[in-house]
Amino acid sequence: MKYSVKSAGGAPLACLMFGSSAWACRPRDEYIGWNSVQRIAALRLTTNNSRFLIYPWIRVDCLASYILALVRRRLPGDWLAKYGHPVYLIETYVECEKFHATCYRADNWICVGRTTGRGRNDQNNEWALPEKYIYLMPLARRWRGHLLAEAEG
């Protein structure tokens, strides 16, 4: 799912992209309350905010958290229309050494931990990737109940 954000006058301001959530992420899975079987059953009801860019020439205070709030209110309906099932949780990963996750914290995203520095293709613990903060944003009041109910079948 892709979003292009424009000003009232039509000038491009930002873009966002949402896709598949990480297959396994211990801090996220523990926060939700999933075991591996439950995660497999319900992972499709989550999404990953894989890209968020405000164009570098744009300078507007609080714009990032404002955009995040707008998009997260719109995303559930758009997701249901496009994919035919609901989405209850967004995850995102923010590189610890480069960024402070200020816009996510300003929009009340929940930091549930850090990655280990291994990627999805690191089967033998050989790659050292930058560690990232893991942030989650629930999209419904009883989001955890929906995810666990789906996992129980």
C-alpha cells in the first residue's frame, strides 16, 4: 500500500509505503502475546511501515507526526478495500544509531525493544546489520484480542 501526500495546493510533501510485516520479531511477538503458531496464523493482519519520506526541501514543524496520524486513520479502510481483510497493527523499524524516531514517538507509537542486528536472510548469524528500534501502532481498540482470536482460529 503506497501513499503520496500533497499540500492543499497539490505540491508533493511526502510518501509512505506499507507492506508485509517481519516474519519473526521476538519483541513484537512477545508484546502481542504470540507463539510461533499464532504468529503464522495472524501475521497477515499486521503491516510494516517500510518507507516514510518527507521530501528534504519541505520544512514544516510537526508535519511527520501529523502525516502519520492521518495515514493511520485512513489505512484500515484502504487495506480492507484492497486486500479484503482488516489490519490491526502497524510495525516499523528505526535505525538506532542514525535516527531518534521523534515523529513516531510524537504520534504515540509504542517502542517494544530493539532488533538483534540480524536480517531475514541471516540463517547462520553471519551478517551484522544495524540494530533498530521496534515501534508498534495499534489500529483498533481491541487490536490484541483480534490478533489472538485470529491466531486461535
